Amino acid sequence: MMFIIRRLLALLGVLVASSFVVFAAMYAAPGKPESFLVQGRTVTPEVLAEIRRQYSLDDPFLLRYWNWLSGVLSGDFGRSLVNRQPVGDLLAEKLPTTLLLVVLAALIIVVAGIGLGTIAGIRRGPLDSAVVIFSNLGFAVPTFFAALILMSIFSVGLGWFPVFGSGEGFLDQLWHLVLPAFALALPSMAVVARITRTAIREESESEHVESARIRGVPRGIIIKRHIVRNSMLPVTTIVGVHIAGLIAGAFVVEYAFTLDGIGSMLVDAVQKKDFAIVQAVAIILVAAFGVINLIVDLLYALIDPRVRLTGVAA
């Protein structure tokens, strides 16, 4: 329990520090904060007064930060400076697409990455060589280029999947996200397959596995209890890091496939200098990254109970 409490407190500290950096970024720019928010647009004095009120620019800095943070915690991310809509409403429209995309990509990384790495680590021969070649290619291909290749082959060439758009309804949306999820997961899946293969090989040659073989323990039990389980410690760490990175990298795939997610919204907000949206997406990304790392730490401790005693984690 103390291990979980320590991890939660650490996550809370990271979130508070990150939220302060995200909020203070607006004030790090030269000039008045309202000038930075307007970014050269022609606005009426009423709109300028509304901006000063929305960002509490007449209050002390720490009070402004507290008011902003209190609003974020209650779901109020402010109002977009471009389309004048609440940022929370815009996020509610875009977030499901991004979450579904990341979940699909994470499943591909876990199932295909660990599965291929385990098979390659246990069975030597042509299959092992094929996995090594695939992992090298997958790691070398950038996400955006992978998206274009998949789109050209499976959408334009074979016509199996839609080319653009997010789809309507859950099943149609799922169908539209298959190729984007593979494009997003490909580099991470290659890395996880390679790490898993190496970990399996190292465990297969360890002393306790050799001792189990000498004692006549069946091969299936050795693989399941002694090799695969112990190999999952480094694999869990690398899987967690890459899944957390999916959230930040999703904007590339969303842009390539014109998906209506928060990644494409972030790109559009940066281009239009809509700081309220940039702030909201940034703090959501930081929170998601922290939560995923917390889950990885807990899984790490579940696999290896010694972590809970020493406090050493991923």
C-alpha cells in the first residue's frame, strides 16, 4: 500500500509542476499576456476585456494560476480564442477518437510485439530471422511514412480500408482506425518485439533455467514459469514507455489520415495560436503520460514483488 501511495504522491507532484509550467509558458513570452493571446488579430476592446477577464490578468500571478488550475480540475479549460467555444466541449468531441486510436495501437504493440518477440526468442530459424528483419524495418520507418505506405497498399491499392475520416458509429469508427493504429504502433511494435526476443534469449540461457532442464522439468513449464515470466520485467518497462509515447505521437497519424482527434486539434490550435486549446491538450497529455507510467510501475511491482520493498521501479 505504501508503494502505491508513494507513486500517487509522485504523480501528483509531477502533475502540479507540469501544470505550473504549462500555465507559465504564456507569460514567458515578451510583451503583455493579452498581446500574446491575441497574436496580432484585430479585436474589439470588449473582446480584449473578455480575454483579460478570462485569464484573470488583473489578479496576482499565483492567484491566476490557482483559478486556472481550479477550473481545469472542474473540467473548465477556458474558451477558445478562435471559435469562441468552451475548450472542454471541443475536447469532449475529439477525445474519443484519440483514445480509441491509442487503445488500438497499444493492443497491437502488446499482442503483436510481445507475441512475435516471444516466438522469435523461443524458436530459432527462419521465423526468428523474419522477426529480426521486420523489427529492423519497423524501427527504421517513420510513422508518417508508414501511414502513407499502409494507405497506398491497403486503402488505395486493395480498397480494404477507408482512406480518410473517422467514421460514424462505433464499428465504422473502429474500421476507420485500423490502418492509423497500425501506422502508429509499427515503430513501437518493432522495438518491443526486439526487446522481448533478447530478454527471452537471455532468460533461456540463465542458470536457473538450465537447472530446471537438468531436473527434468517439462519444457512448457520452463517456458511459462521461468523464461516468459522473468522476461516480462524489461518488456513491461519498454511497453509502458512506448504506450505513453503513443498519445504524443498520435497527432502525426491523425493529420495523415485526417482523423478528428485532439492531435489534429492541437496542430490546428498551434497554427492558429489558440493558446487555451494548446494549454488544455498539453495538460491532458502530461496527465495521460503520468497515469500510464503509474500503471507500468504497478505492473512492474506485480511481476517482481522485490520492487515494492526496495522502491525501485521503471
